[in-house]
Amino acid sequence: MRVAKENNSIEDKWGSKSSALGWVAIPTLLLFSQKELGITSSELNVLLNVIAHWWEKSKYPFPSQGAIAYRSGLSLKTVQRALNGLEAKGLIIKEHTARSNSITKGRNIYDLSPLIDELDKVSPRVLGNMMLRKKMVVHDAY
């Protein structure tokens, strides 16, 4: 008897309609280190919306704050506060652009390299804590 190989593609997991707009790669470490990095739920929501626009490593995303507010259901002011908070925590760099720029049209450009650097720094601690918790769970089972 032949067992069918499980397919783990995005479309197989989420379905063709749910994945029709594409998908975004997010390091699990970002989600697991949210508390350690001091990222609020609103900031994470906004950050994920920014990341959704980062298609090429060398081209930083520049989504409109209004679009993020609309999609997330957050007010424009909350989106702005979240972006300012992420910048104040040293997780993103905002670069203002001119409205006359034919590509960005005055939107901020968001450099995510500080976030990547911070994830690299917290990775050993987060992984270590996870391993410690796993050992505790196994130990408590006995």
C-alpha cells in the first residue's frame, strides 16, 4: 500500500482563495520574541502590514499609513503612534520622502534592518528559554 505524501505548500494549507493574494514570510522568532522586544499588539499589527510590502531585500517597503489603518481597523493616529513606537524602540528606521517623488508619493520608507539585528540578538535567549520551558514540562511530567 502506498501512502500519499502530505503536501505542505501555502495553497494546500490555506486553500487557493485564501492564498490568491500571495503570502508573506515572517520569522517565527518575531512572534515568539514580541514581549521581549517590547512590541505592543498594535505595533505588531502595523509591523506585519509593513512587512507585507517588503518584496525585495534591497527595496524597503513604503505602504501608506492610511492603507494600514483601513486594513487593520486601527485609526490613522494609532498607526502613526505604532510606527513612532517601533522607531523609538530602535526596531525600524523611518525615512520621509517628498510628495513629488513619483514612486513613494510622500510615504515613509521603512528600513527593517534594525529589527533583524534585534532578532539576531534575542534569538539565543528566546531559544534558550524555550528549551528550558520544554525541559521543565518534560520534568514535571514525571
